[in-house]
Amino acid sequence: MAGHEPLTALGLMSGTSLDGIDAAILRTDGERVLCVGAAATVAYDDAFRERLRGVLGDGRATAGETAAVARALTLKHAQAVESLLAKSRAGDPEFPPVDLIGFHGHTIVHRPEGGVTRQIGDGALLARTTGISVVDDFRSRDLAHGGEGAPLAPLYHGALARELERPVAVLNIGGVANVTWIGAGDDILAFDTGPGNALIDDWVRAATGRPMDEDGRLARSGRARGDVVAALLDHPYFRRPPPKSLDRDDFAADAVSHLSPADGAATLTAFTAGAVAAARAFLPAAPLRWLVCGGGRRNRALMAALEDALETAVEPVETVGWLGDALEAQAFAFLAVRSLYGLPLSLPATTGVDRPMVGGTLYKAPGGG
Ligand SMILES: Nc1ncnc2c1ncn2[C@@H]1O[C@H](COP(=O)(O)OP(=O)(O)O)[C@@H](O)[C@H]1O
Ligand SMILES: [Mg+2]
């Protein structure tokens, strides 16, 4: 079968952890990953992070403030593009120029059961500012056709996993955690498992003023309370079969508010790992290994809790040569190319959409192709 012409795409992701923008370059025909290029993370400064936090949720901020934050966010993405292009040129002057940007934007509301998912970010402005064509709005069409609108990285995980022995599970621990199970054939299943870093981050921030539990140090100095973990896991979400997805704040740290900072961190860490373990009940066959991407793989307490809970090999994706901080951004580069070629971005087994679903909105570069 003749494939599509390979393109070079740059993907941009601003995740629910609110830590910053991940950017990554990929060469792909929309089916296969031909070559992985440079990647970078640009952290948000504290002031912008708080401003972004202020527009999360439904109608908490004025429309004017939300629009102003969307514009500022877009211009920060344009800067991330410029700095990644400079890094790419410096590192590999021969790498083909970028044809297309995949711009996820930042999710401010995700309530699939109400038919609502909203990402802020202005694709037209990004195309004008960078001079490169942009695809944005990856989720709304999936939602309009009965899907959860999330997770969207699974088709990319599937493309990468073709080279691996399967079944394999790719676990992305961002603000929310999501799993992609890839079977020995091309079968795939994906859903959000539960909380990722956001719950731990929020607890640690409230308890210590620090933005995260670096390397899981606080959790490792505490003791997980089994009764609290069990109570937290006794939530209907974990019994619900996939497809299913979560918003950043669907789980709150209230249940540990009576604990010390260290015990609270240990308990929420064990809860997060327990939620991943609960996901196994829905997988068609036990994965040979769990490959972990996203910032959560740097949390040693969480990785240890996962090994405990899953009783199988839990490894950062670097073990198989992938870039754990860039995978989501690469996914949106991949999906931008798929969008351009009219290939599905989601499947019934990844989002619950009623059939394989195309998506994305293209903003052509002014004067460009
Ligand atoms: N060294 C570390 N120790 C513990 N947690 C970390 C570390 N580095 C990153 N993280 C966690 O990863 C998060 C960022 O992960 P990321 O994959 O970017 O998530 P998202 O896609 O939601 O933005 C941070 O907010 C933090 O919770
Ligand atoms: Mg992030």
C-alpha cells in the first residue's frame, strides 16, 4: 500500500500539571515514525502558572481574562517553537524543515459526560506568528461523536510499540495518568487510570509550598495509610469499564488532610499507583512490561509504589529508547500529520468514539503551503 508523503511536524503540549510547554519534532507519514528530532521543555514562570490556574474550570474567570490568557499562552508557544527550531538547527542542520505544527493548547475544562472539553490557544495566531501551518482543536470532533475526547496519545504509542514485544502497557503519568495497552496484533485499548502528578503536586504545594514532591522524597519519608488508600480506591470511577477520562481536579486531596505532609504524600502516591493497578482488570491480557512516560516517572516513590502494586516490570520509556518528557508532544506532531492526511485520531477503543474519527482544524501559514 502506498503511504502518504513523509512530513516533518512539531508537536506542542501544555499538560494539566501546569509545569510548562513540551515541544518535539518528528518525521512521519502519519502511520510510521520515521525519525525523531529535537525536543525541549519550556517551563512556565510562577506568575503565568497562577494566571493559567485561574482560568481552569467552568466560568471561574471572565471571558476577557480567559481570552487574554489564551493569547499569552499562544505567544509562549510561539517562543517555544522558535527556541526548539534554533536547537534543532544547531544540533542537526540537515534535519528537514518543519512543515506543520500540532498545537494542543491547554485544557481548561474536560467534562466528557456533559459533552464539554475546552482547550485554550489560538491556532490562527500561532500560524501567523511562526509562519508555519498549524493544526489545533484535536478533541472536539471526537466528543461530538460520542467519544471522551481523551486520551489522544494512544495511536502514537501504538505506532512506537510496533517494534516491541507485546502486549505492552504505556503509562503516561502527567497531571492525570493514562494507559495505552497494545496487544500482539494491532489491538489497542486506552483510558485514564486516575490521578497522576496533579493530586500529589497540589498536596505538596499546600503542605510545603514546593511545586512537586521532587524524586518522591517527601513520600519516601512518610508512611502510606492503607485504610485511606482503600477508601480513595472505593470510587465508582475505578469500577467503570473504559472508555473513560478525567479532568485535572476530579480527585481532591481532602481525604488526607488530617495526615502529616509526608504521610499524606505517601498515601496519595500509593493511591495513584493503586488506581493504575485497578486498571489491569480491564486489559485484555497482562502486559509483559509497563513503560512509563511523563514527569511522574521521575518520582521514585511513585515508581516504587507502581512496582509494588503491579507486581511486574515498571520501567521508564528510556529503557526502549523513547524520550519520556517528549512523548506527548511527539504525539501531537504525529496527530497533526494524521489530521492533514484525513487519518483517524481516535478509535472506539481509545476514546469510545462511535467510529474511527478524524479531527483537527488546519490554519495555513500566511503565504505558505
Ligand atoms: N524530579 C521529579 N520528581 C517528582 N516529580 C516530578 C519530577 N519531575 C517532574 N515531576 C512531576 O511531573 C510533572 C510534569 O509532568 P508532565 O509529564 O509534564 O505532565 P503534564 O503532561 O500534565 O504537564 C510535574 O508537575 C511533577 O509533578
Ligand atoms: Mg507538562
